[in-house]
Amino acid sequence: MSAALHLLEGIGLELELMIVDRATLDVRPFAERVLFAASGDQSGDHDNGRISWSNELVRHVLELKTSAPERDLAGVAAAFQENVRAIEALLAPHGARLMPGGMHPWMDPRKEAELWPFEYSEVYRAYDRVFDCRTHGWANLQSVHLNLSFGDDEEFGRLHAAVRLVLPLVPALAASSPVADGRVSPCLDQRLEVYRTNAVRVPAMTGALVPEPLFTRAAYRQRILEPLQLAVAELDPSGILEGEWLNARGAIARFDRDAIELRLSDTQECPRADVSVAWALTCVVTALCEQRWCSASAQRAFATEPLAALLREAIRLGPGARVADPAYARALGW
């Protein structure tokens, strides 16, 4: 996001998709074949105009993302779908295709996960040394990241307050991972269930998924980013793991791009569905920032644990989760 953008003037979207065998749907770890064919180098990135492609932690996952901030999401679904078709054309000679969804339903990460071995691989290896990335919580996750811009500190505070209230709703809209290890999981959003426990060695990485009630850059750095860096440094003496991207909460401040990134949406069945969920969330966040249903001070008053409890219920039950907190319901206009 550009520093010139103010509150909600820029929207960025990132979609993660699996590469699978066209016949068996088993994962196929060769994202580099697509990226190298498209870009001609081993950078792991390809700028395809409005949409860019890149690698992820594991070789069977590709990320598609808007190349620049969008003012709204008009036409974005069609742009993503066009790029899906382009990637599938590159995969076809290898007998492979893309598959959507929040998790692969029968992948065994112990046997099938392969870390990206090219550019940036030293960071992935460091993560693996510290956290063991050949687990579902690292290697079998496909999500949609929604980036929303802010300008100054006041706008950051307004946006962060609104985003915290929206997070418990996300699995009710977007849970798409009810099956893992070849069987029905206890949670409709099993991706988030394994994600929220994937960094038990450093609990400060994910926190409660719902971030703490912090509404200035300085407070956020002091309470979240600095303690997190110290905790990780104890386990990573190489110093490779550093920076605000260590933060793995359900929404993270990206001060490098002046945006807050919402990370809780499972990948849906097609880009149109992904964009629809992202736009719905954007509209609710916008209404909260405009104080349509409750004041900014009322939004900031919500403690983390009640919101996290609602989120855990939605992870388990998806659209069947009930909002039992009257104050929360009123804050959202119910």
C-alpha cells in the first residue's frame, strides 16, 4: 500500500491455491515450473499486469495477488479468474491443475510437504528449524488475505478497532476446510484450528488470533512486535527470522505498506466467491469506521478474550455459530 493512501482508499487481495494432479487430485510440488515458465527466472515472482503470481512456503502452493492497491474490487474477480486459466494452461502439460479450498482434504504433510528451495529459501528453512513446517498448520493452508489501507496514526486506530470486531464473523462466512487427513474434522474451519496452534513454541506469534486492543503505531510495536522479536530470537540465533511479518495474528499491522492485513478467510471455490467474501468484510469494516452502528470509543472498549471466544465458536461451527453477546450484536447493528 502507498503512504499516500488514506483510510480504506486502497484494497489489496491475495489468494492461495494448491497445485494437484489432474487425475488423482493429490498435491504436486512444482510451483516453480509455473513461475519459471512465466517469468524466465528463479525469483519466484511473476508480474502479470493487474495480478501477480508468487511462491509460498511449500512447493505445491501458488499465491495470486493484486499487483497494486485497488480503489474497490470491481473487475478483480474476473482478473483473478483469467490468471487461474493462464496458470492451468501452464500446468496442463504436467498433468496438473489448481484446486481451491482452505485445506487439502487428504494430504499428509509429513510425507508430501516440500519447502520452496529457491530464492528466500533460507527464511523458510529457519521457520522449519524453529516450528517444524511439515504439519497441517504450516504446509496445508490456503487462505485469502485482505489488505486495507490507512494513513496516519488516527486512521490506524480507527481501522484496527473495526477490524478486531469483524474477525469473529469471518469463519461464519468463509469456512471451507471441514475435511483433513481424509476424514471429517471437528471444526468446519479446520484450517484456522490448526493455524492458531502452529506456533506453540512462540505463543506471541498468533496470540488469540484476535489482536490486542492497541490503537497507535507506537503501542502496537511496543506490545506486539518488540516482544515477539525477542521471543523468536531466543530460538533463532541466526537472526534470519525478523520483521513485522513474524506476526501471525488473524489481522496484522503492515506498517511497511500502511495497511492492516486480514488473514482469516479460507480460500473459496472460485475467485468470484473469494472476492465476494472480501468485499463483504470491507463493507462491514467501512461501516464500523464510519461509526454507523456504534462509536469508535465503544469499538475500542471490546476486550480480546470475548472476541476470541466468538471466533473459536465460529471456527468450530462456521455459519452455525451464534452471537450470544448482546453488546457485540449491538455494535454490529443487530
